[in-house]
Amino acid sequence: MAPVIQVLVALIVLVAGIYDIRYRRIPNWLVLPALPVGFALNAFLYGLAGLKIAGLGFGLAVLIYMPLYIVRGMGAGDVKLAAALGALVGWQNWLLLFIFAALIGGVLALVLMLAYGRFRKTFWNLGYIIWELAHFRSPHARSEELDVRSPRAFRLPHGAVLALGTFALVGARVFAGG
């Protein structure tokens, strides 16, 4: 990942993370310009190969995040942020970023689950989600608290989790010397 991309990505996720914690949304004015910038910057740095890098990163992010949005497990801002990050960092770095964010998000979710005494309820909801999806039904249709748009939902600001995952990835790259 080129240094200019690292700096740009760090700035984007920092603003997105703070905004998501504070307002529970990720603004379009931040993520929509980042998408074409990701394609243009990669094309400038790496030519046609850069366009492929950006396209595959964008595509992988949409492929993974869009189903979560469709079943209302994630907001549209999260999908747009992930797609913009994919276009900026490419599919390989985005996959690593996703893994870091998933691990960090899992730990944070466990901490919050225990802190709020929601351990049993969370595992019941997880079983319910799996059951509904196995029967090709959207879990939010019969349980309002499983709709990320509902005020009754117990949510984790995913923009902040993506920010932490991004900083962990960049830190790991710096620590590993690459």
C-alpha cells in the first residue's frame, strides 16, 4: 500500500469512525468522493493494474457487505465506506483489513455483551438469525431489534470498528516492515 494511500485511508476512517460514534451514521460527503479517488489514485500510481486492484477491492467489499445490508444487519454507510476502502487499498489489503476489523469488532461485541448483560439474548438472536436465513427469510421482518435501523437494535458503530481495523492493519504493516 503506497504511503499516500495509507495516509488518505487513515484520514477517511478516522473521520468516519468519530462521526459514526457521535451521530450513528457515516456521511456520504466523506465516502462517496473516496470511491472515485480510490480508482483514480490507483490508476495514477499503477496504471491499468491499479484500476484492476481498485475494482477487485471495491467488488470484494460490496460482495461481502451488501448481503448484510439487505438483511438489515448493517447500514448503507458501512457498505459505502467498505467499498471506498476496497477501491483505495485493493482486494488483498481490504481482505486483511476486514479480518482485523472482524476480530476487533468481535472482541468489542463480547465486551459490550457482557457489560450490558446481553450474553443469553445475543446467542438467542444469533440462533434466530441463522434459522431465519436458513429458511430464506429476513430476520428483521419478525424481530424489530434485529433491524439495524430500529432504535431497539443493539448496535456497534461499524465505522469505528473499520477504523480500528484499518489502524491495526497499517500498524501491522509498519511493524512487519512492509
